[in-house]
Amino acid sequence: MPPKLKLLPANQYKGVNQYDPIKYYYWPVLGRMYRRRVELALGECTGGERVLEVGFGTGLAFPNLHDIYKEIHGIDLTADIQAIESVFKPMNISLSLKKGDVSKMPYANDYFDTVLLVSILEHLKPDELEQALTEVRRVLKPGGQMVYGTPVEKPFMVFMFRLLGHNIRDEHFSTEMEIASAAHKTFSKGAVIHMKSTPPVAGAVYTVGNFIK
């Protein structure tokens, strides 16, 4: 059973820019879907010494990751690191956060037990996926895991984006199938699980991959 997302009060998050989806997590129906997709990814994380979250945003997953890892590291292109650290310091959640790109990460080889990417890889173009996943594999310990989550691109998802005032083509460049294919090429073993919509009339709306170095 996936863990329940430890969502903070909405006004407690800091460093939130206009593009951050954090507000959607509190909506009555859509919010449940947003929370479930993160919970599904967190449920695949097996714990250990060090976790790296790529694209950590507001730090949404940090309280849950704190329960199962000794060290939480994060890398993000645009996050306000000081603001985010100030949210979690009173909770005694120690963080090591950096600004940077998944395609060239400032970490040693064989360093992390888990690399987590929630709704990140779809923002890369197909020809960028190989470099990014190779970097993820490099920083993982032997036997370490990459856990990623990405939406399923289908008419329902395109409709939901339009409902929220977004054009999916302006933000998503790789499909869930292209991401899974690239992951299978980069890692020796792994599997992808599917999250269905609620109610399940639209079929799978999100996928979570768990791949082992």
C-alpha cells in the first residue's frame, strides 16, 4: 500500500513560482489524482542512506523521504533553495540542495541509493533522455534504483491541461512510451506500473517506473 503524502498546509510552502502545480494538490477531485501519483512513486522507493530528488520544486516529497532515508539531496533548475530549506528546517529535516541540470549533475559516481524524478522526464526532448538517464545511472550505487513518474499522454490528459490553462505541447516533449523505452535501454532491469484515473473511465493517466542499476 503506497504511503499517504504528508502534505503541509498550503501557505507553509515557500519559493513557489507561478508554474508550480502545488495549488492543484488541494483541489477536491483533481487534488486526489495529483496526490496519488506522488504516493505511487514514493511507494516504490525502498529507503537507504541517500536519496536524490531531481526537480524537487517546493519539496513536496521531503517529509515522506525523511522517513526512509538518512540523507535527502535535491537538484533543481529554478528552485529558491534558501526559501525551501527554511520550510523544512523547523521540522528537523536536513537537506542538501543544489541548482543544476539532470543531464550534468555535480555528484560522484555510485553515490545514491535512489534517484527520484516526479513529473520531470516528460519535459526533456527524446534526444535528451539518453544523456539524462545515463547521468542518473552514473550517480546511483550498484543495485540502486531510479524511480520516475510521468503522465500518460492521451486525450484526457490533453483536456486536463487545457482545463488548467496549459498547452501540453508547450511543456511536455517526451511521451511515457519514449521515457520507458529509454529507461529500458539504460538500465539492466526495471518495470513500469500504471495509475488509472478516478473514476477509471479514462484508463491509465500516470506511469511510475522503477529501474535498477
